Amino acid sequence: MTDQANDTKHKADDLPSNPARRRVFQAATAVGLAGALPAAVSDAKPARTTPGSLDAKLKANVKNVVVIYLENRSFNNLFADFPGTSAPLSAVPAALAAQKDRNGATLATLPKIWGGMVPTPQNIGGKQYEIKEDQVKDLPNAPFRLTGTDGQPLPPSVITRDLWHLFYQNQMQINGGKNDGFVAWANTGGMVMGYYGESQKNLDLWQIARQYTLCDNFFMAAFGGSYLNHQFLISGRTPEYFNAASTAANKKIAVTADGPAGARLALADDGPASAMDGKPKFVNDGAITPDGYAVNTMAPPYQPSYVRPAAGGDAQLADALDPSTLPPQTYPTIGDLLSAKSVGWAWYGGAWQAALDARGGGEKPNFQYHHQPLNYFRQFAPGTRARAEHLRDGGLGDSPISNKFLADVVAGKLPAVAFYKPQGNLNLHAGYSDVESGDQHIANVVEHLKKSPQWENMIVVITFDENGGWWDHVAPPPGDRWGPGSRIPAIVVSPFAKKGVVDHSFYDTTSILRLITRLHDLPLLQGLATRNAAFAARGALPPGDLTGALSFR
């Protein structure tokens, strides 16, 4: 077997023989047996570095980790049938892809796309695109290539409508690993089964993946949407709102059909019984679980926030009495652990300063407040030294003149760990961003990174926060209460990345934290220990740390 073939062969059964992975497995087992976890971090100790070991090579060679965090695409939606994947979409039997109705019966056809695929007319290259609800119907119960009304491939420059991507619905769609509930528990009917069929021609990310390492068994860490997965990217856990029932936020508490820690929403009596007749209706599809965890989008307590300051209150705060405002969180993030080890790091938020300026009457940018996860934490409140040092404006656009992240890339001034969140119109999110613009932006970012004076010691991870509601046929392995959720694309770009390889190792969003933790000998965040324990309880290995995508010569 060639080295590349060996790299693309998934060998989960052999993983415990790897010393580094075995240590993780043993630590996870110990945590699982111990039961209780400390409030902040686990007491698992970093492994001692042996000369010549992978850890030694990692520490000697890697000086910068860059995380580029995009929006709302499943693996299938962009990378179906990528060469070398272990489970290509074209090989999926029709019976396994078929979607079920809400009563469990197999649907005869896909329902209409409720609200239309392209509800707003768009002129692309002199051609008008508008795809209404009645123009896409009677599709076979199967995945389909996204097309215009003329049957030609839908250009990636067209902005489609958005899809539900929510905590409870994602679990109901996954349906215990069958992935047959995506249509039933969607607000877009059959649209969830669509995918871009010419990515190999149109997608720069596809070409980047062919040059470096594509991970085809990488899952979003948490069920649901952008807000929660951003929280998992920086802390590995779910925010808390334990006193929600005694506040105005009580209206946001979800009503579940299977208890306070359940995974299914209670259905309203007056909703359509079949997916063929419309989107489902729930008693209360809330942002807060009955036992006090904030799982769907809530507003940051600090500006920039989509909740305005209280009348006469501090202009830097969101109104704390607004039911949408999440109270400041206080538990450790990966940033806190890096700071404690004197490791430089920063979160670059595209359009961050523009969003702040808009609060003073400036032009409103394409900016999503819930995509700035550190703005939910008291330790990064306005006026703190940590905020000034670590929460940075990513700027705007594609030029180092206006894009402050790119300016630091060009100048070789990136800290040891850098997170980059592009502005909204460049992040690939359906509903307000097209695929092409974000794809071209990231290709431009990668080219700047490759020319950076820091490139030779850099690992770049390009991934998406979550699936955006789009179907994927590869089931996430059972984890803990919060995830993993659906499969998403992830690409490792680095001088140390295996070239032209598809890595089949099991990863999720917390794998990024695991890589940073391993590289800098950090204590284990509680959320990672919790996930380790869940996998250990099943006799399984937790998500890897992305080192399977690397090769040090």
C-alpha cells in the first residue's frame, strides 16, 4: 500500500496503538470513571514530550495556528464526490438517502421548496434568477444538484434562501444516525437535499483541498446553529442561563417532548402533519433548554450586539433586561488558557469596528453579532485589557489596506493562535451570502498566508461552523448531549499538511482546540473532558487533534 493510500484508509481500530492517541483515550476513560468534572478545566496533565516524537516535532516546527471559520455548509453541499472520500455521495444507495415523513413513512417525492429557492430576483451575468416555490416540485426523494429553472447548474454567485439550522431540529433530522429526517424537520421542504454539482470546476476551496488535506470525517461539534458552534470553537461547551425562568427570557424556554434534557421539540396540534403540506410547527421552539442552557441564538451582553443599550444605560452594554440578551459567561475559554501560558492569540472579527461605528450612526455592515463568541464573556468585557488585546477588528474586504487580518498576515505579525471570521457577505452563509464571493475571498486569504513570513511554521485550518441545515449522509458518531452534529468540510493547509490526501480520521470542531491544547501543553477544557468521557463510556475514541493530517519529514 502506498503512503497516500495508507493515509486515506481509515484505521480506527489501530488508533489505540498510537501512543499519543492512547494517552487521550486513557485520560478520557479516567474522566469517565471519575464522573464529576471541575468547573473550569480537567486535571488531565499534558503529556511529556519525548525527543523525536510527534509532540517534539509539532512544537519544534509549528509557531502559528490560523483558524478560518466559515458558515453553514454540509460536506455534501460543497464536496460531494470529492476524489478519495471514503463515502462518496454517488455510492449512497437510494434507500439510504430517502427521507421520511413526520409519521416515519418514506416520502414518495420531495416536497416543494417552501418560500422558493431564490425568492429575491438576482441578475447574474445578464441572466435573471428567481426560483419560486411552485417552480421546484415533484423531485425524486433523493439528493439533487441545485439548478436554475432552465435545468442548468445554479451559479455559485446566486444567493439562495436560508434554511433552518437549529439545536433540536438538527437532532431530529439526524434521527439517531439515519439522517432521514432532514426534510421532515426543515422549513425549506426538499431544498435540504440540494448540493452544488460542479464544485470541481467552480470552487477554489476544492482546488485548495486537492493540494493539501481534506478531512472527510469532520463534524460540527454541537447540534444546531452558528451561535452554539462558535461557542464550542472557543470553549468546547454550552453557555448557561440557569435563572431564565425567573426573567423575561422565560418565553425563550423550549418545550420538549422528552424531558428537560431532551432532544425533541413538542409539536403543536395545529401544524401540518406531513412534510408535503408545509414546515412543522412546535409548541415553543426556544433558544433555552428547560434546564437552563442557551442552545440557539442569543445576543451578546456587550456591544456590538443586536440588542441596543438600555435607555439611559451604558452605551457599551446590551440591555440586560431584554429577553434576547445572554448574561455574561465566566468559564474559561481557549483564549484564557493560552493567556495563562503567555501564548499570544487573537480573534479577528471581519467588520467588527464597522459594526461598532454603526451603533454611533455609521453605515451598517454585513455583520453577525452572534458570530463573535468571546463577546459573550465577562473576562472580555468592554474596558478590559483582555478585550483590547485579543478581540481585534478584522477589517473589510480583500486588501491588506482595508482588511486588518490580512495586514497582519503580510507584516508577519499574527499571534501564535489566530482565529479569522470573515464579514457576513464573505462567509458563504445562505440567505445573505453567495458561495462564490466567500470562496474567492478565502482563496485570496490563503495566497496571502502562503506569502507571509510566518508561513513556513504555520498550520491553517479552514472549516465551517455548521451544516446550515443542508443534508449529509454520513452520520455523526454518538457523543454527548450537545453533539457532534452533522458532517462539515475541513481543510488543513500547511507546509506540514499531507499533500493531496483525504484524511478519514474522526474529527469535530473541538479537534481545533485539541490541536492547540497539544501544541501548547494546555490543561483540558471541561467541554473537551466531557466529550472524552462520553466516548470512553462507549469504549470509543474521542475526536482526534488533526495531527493525522500532518507529516513532519
